[in-house]
Amino acid sequence: MMSVNVRMVDITGKAESERLAVAEGKIRLRRETIEKIRRGEVPKGDVLAVAKTAAIMAVKKTWEIIPLCHPIPITFVDVNFDVMEEELRVRVEVKTTAKTGVEMEALTGASVALLTVWDMVKSLEKDQEGQYPYTEINSIRVVEKVKRQL
């Protein structure tokens, strides 16, 4: 029988420090969909406003979604979008003063923002068979991590 060892990392003895993480990701969309986002013509509403709100909510709830993440105080979240011809890029910056970093929170925020965009535009992205041959979420990654001692 195989033994399974799962536990949170013990951060009890660590000192608090200022921490920042920035994550980004992209979603490829049809040009027509991008134009509807720009013009505010998506049937479900303001795609970027909803995706930004979803990202912030996800950052704050990361510890409830990822089993071994510590609950930490989130002191700042910023979500920005870059809308290009055939893709939308999200960048999520998260800050805390804590014993552990905020990389997972930034990654979760970026992921949920992109999933929210997909959900809001899926009716525009489907082909005649109801598939998504063009739509793709990719390149979700941490682009910056900073730790400063207090």
C-alpha cells in the first residue's frame, strides 16, 4: 500500500515581509469578438469589468480553492487588460505583508479573469457545430516576484 503525505508547509517561524507577485495570461479570440468587447456589444455585458471583479474575488479566495495554500491578508490587487487584434492579455498584481508569498493568488486571479472572459464571449466564439476551434487560453505565468524584509 502506498503512503500519501500531504500537509501545509509550516511557516510558523518565518518573519513577515512585504511580498508582491505579478502574473499574466492570454486568451486568443476571434477579431469579431475583440471588436464587440471594445464596443461594449457583448450580450452578457462589460467583459473587462466583470473579469476584473472575478480576478479580485479569486485572489481573495485562493486559499479556499488551492488545498495547501495559506490564508493570507491581501493588501492590494490590480488587474489590467491589454486588448489586441486577436488576443486579450490580463496582468494581475497582488501584494501582501505576510509569512508566505502571493504567487498562487496572482496566478489564480489571472486564470479566473481569462475563464470569465471565455464564459462571457463563448456564444460569439462557437462555430456552427458548437465547438471552439479558435479560442485558447495560454501563457499563464508569474512574471515578477518580490520579497522585502520589513
